[in-house]
Amino acid sequence: MGVFVFLPLVLPLSAWPIARLAEQRLHPRTATRLLTGVAAVMAVCSTVCLGLVMVVGTAQLPGNPLPDGWSDPEVREAVPYDEVAGKAAIPALCLVLVACGRTLWRHGRVRRRAHRALAGLPDTEVAVLPDEVPYAYALPGRRRNRVVVTTALLDCLEVSERRALFAHERAHLAARHHRYLLAVQLAARANPFLRPLRTTVSFVAERWADEEAAEVIGSRRTVACAIGKAALVSRGTPVVTLAGLAAPGPVPRRVAALLGPAPAVRSWPSVFTSVGLAVWGAAVGTAVSAMSSANSAVTMVLILHAATPL
């Protein structure tokens, strides 16, 4: 394996150029799917890398329950600097698992609390809460997806802007944006180098819903006005993995995009453009990361299998 076992830990840096370019040049739907896929693959690969390196580090600890053959020189030579990197990977992988577990637990807790808050309301697609705090968000559920909005926010919007709000939230639910947001949140916890992709996906997912709402309403200006008003009075969503009209982020850029022409729908940019080069570069980095992790995993399994006594 050599030093190539460490490649998945740093290859997420190759995705940085695509984050801003995809936000500006690609259709929000394409950018959301592309960046989420890149982040998920690279996060899995870097976690596998930590796991492989940790095996060597764990095998060197006295009194470990692993087979004695796992600490043979052949196993130690499979990962360079095993005494340092192997043992350092143990707390690193523990931190990754704890951070990802905490994110999942917090996401589930907020969703459960949100559903409990709607227990006394009619089981309809739109749930209007009598609350003086203005906010709205899309709440996915097992049996029914619901749009949650307070009376305070509805009072701040005109009739056409309310239609834009509901269209925006329905777009979040229809495209299951909460899954994209949760995936990039977990990816950023697994590898801090993926945080720029998390920020960009949060933005382009909102832009995706903006464009869908503008198409349904038939007025880009109305959606822009609804976003601007909601952002001025709303506190956003209860958790970052739930989507909403006034989600935290660069709202002025969303409004400016809606006041301009609709983005062109392109499945894959040309390699002879700046965004095309960034996309292909990120794709190559993702492929190399995946192949490096797969090669390292297979090599490690063969070595450990050969070193394990029957």
C-alpha cells in the first residue's frame, strides 16, 4: 500500500475548486447532486483509510485482543510510519465516529420534537403553528411530509408570497433535500476538508427549491420578495439538516439569482470551461480516492488473512 493509503485523507482538497464554481455555473439541481456524491464518496474513503491505519496501530498495543499475527513485520510494513500514524488513527477514528453519531442523534431528536409539537394539529400537509416567532421549514416524515409554518410568518407575507413559501417548502420535500443536507453534514464530520462542500450544498439546495418555486408560481420576483421578507423576520430552521425558506446563508445572493434569468439546465459541463475542469478534477480525485481505499482495503485483508493462524 505504501503512502497511497493516506491519499483519501487529503484528496478532498481536490474538490475545493468545484465548490464555488458549481455554485455559480451549474444548475442548482446538478450542483446539489454532484457535490453531495463527491462528498459522500470521499468521506467514506477517508474513514476506511483511518480504519485500515488504525488496525496496525491497535495491533501494536500491548494486551490487545487481536491475533498475534496482526503485529507481524509484514503487517507493520503495509502502512508506513505505523508506530505514529497507526496509533494516531485510533483517536482520530473515534472522533469521527462520535461526531457522526452526535450529528445523527441531534437530527433525529429535532425531528422527533418537531413531530411531537404537531401532535394536536390536523394531519394535513401544511401545519400552521400559533406562534409569535416567525419561521417555516420542511419536515419529512415516515407517513406524511409536512410544511411547518407559524402564524407570525404568514402575517408578514402577501398572498402570492405565501404561495411561494409553500411551493418552496414542497420542493424541498419532493426532492428530499434533507437527505442531501444530512449526507454532507456527516461527510464534513468525517473529514474537515469537506466543509466547503457542506456549505455549498446547503446553498445550492436552497437555490434548487427557489427555482422550483419560481417555476410553480410563475414569478421569480415574487419568490425573491418572499425570501427577502422571511429572512428579515425569521430565525431559520431548527437544525441545519432541515430545509426552509429562510435558511441561514447568503440570502442576498439567492435574491439576486432570482431577479436574473433562470439558470440553464446542463447535465455535464464541457471540459474546456473552468467549471468543467473543476468538475473533472473533482471526479478524478474522487475516483483515485475510491480506488486507493479499495486497493488498500483488499491488500490489508489479504495480509491479515495470511497472518492470522487457523
